[in-house]
Amino acid sequence: MTMRVLVVDDQDLFRAGFRLILEAQPDITVVGEAVDGGQAVDLAIELEPDVVVMDVRMPRVDGVAATVRICAETSAKVLVMTMFDLDDYVYAALRAGASGFLLKDLRRDELVDAVRVVAAGEALLAPTVTRRLISDLVQRGHARPELAGRLAELTERERDTLRHLARGLSNAELAVALVVSEHTVKTHVSSVLSKLRLRDRVQAVVFAYEAGLVVPGRPDR
């Protein structure tokens, strides 16, 4: 099955480069390009892409505002493009429903892999990047203790699953950590997302840190 991708960036060079990389893959088709968030929303509704590769800083409507609307009004998954000095934008995009984020200095194979991962319904959770972003989020005072009560809806095994998700583990790694099959892991992850009313694994990671289930600098409980 061919994955349909919309590329959004106000810089021609980035759009052309991303399109060239993605369309070299037999299972990916770039269905459109947008130069700002407003156009991205319109094209996402019109073209129904599976994945939107979204820049953050753009004129008129930025990537965060566009992500909010695309996640609310379409079934497309959003991959946000950012650099580490744009952390505030990343946090906002994740809360808006983005399925992950990429660094603009990424390798071409990383872009391709990321699109495939997100199109398959997973979230892009590179452990080193995730830990830095979420640790910084908590240290900035974004922790929300009122979320802790929602953890009571989870079984102990589901809480363990969420802890490991917060470390950025893949399904295969989760299976090893929990000593279960990958099929069982998918069942646990699906249950966690459903009970906590979360869109995907990225939001689960944010929730785990904000609720205090995982605390930066402390070993897993």
C-alpha cells in the first residue's frame, strides 16, 4: 500500500529536498506541498494524506496551529520538523496531536523511516531526543499532578507498559522488557491509550512525565 505524504515548509529548498527523498521510495507518494500552515490545512482536507511532514516556523499560520486543525479535522498523522532551540513549539505540537518530531539535520534514511513508522500507526520516539525534550518540559514546571488520578484506571501491567513507553522503547523492546509477545504489547499499548484517552504513543510519553509516573533523573520504579 502506497503512503500519501504532504510536505509543508516555507523554504523551497527543504520542500524540494524532502519530496525528492520521499518519492524515491516505491511505497511513498508526495501528494502535495504547502508553504504555510493555512495552505497545509486546506490541502490536508482536500488531498487526505496519511502523513504530513510539518515545519514549525512559517509565515501567516505556523506549524503548531496547523497541527491542531489537521489532527482535529482529518485522520492524517503529523510529523513536526524542528531544532532543539524550538522546544516550546515541539511541546505545543505534541499536545496538539502530532505523532512525533524530526530534526532538520536528519539523514535521508531517517526521514523515510519516520514516515513509514508514523503511517503504520506508531509514533516517532527516538529515546535520546524524547528524554531531552520531556525532561526539559518537566523541569520548566509543566508537570500536572492532577493527572495522577487518571493512572488509577490502569492495571499494574499497563502502568509498567506506560513507564517503558516513556523511555521511548519500541514494541520489540517492550516485549523483551515485559517478557511477553509483541502482539500482547500492542494490546497493552492500545489499552493504555484507550483508558487515558490519548491519541498515540507520543502523547502517552508526555502524559507519563506530566502525571509523575516517570520522573527525570530517577530510576524507573
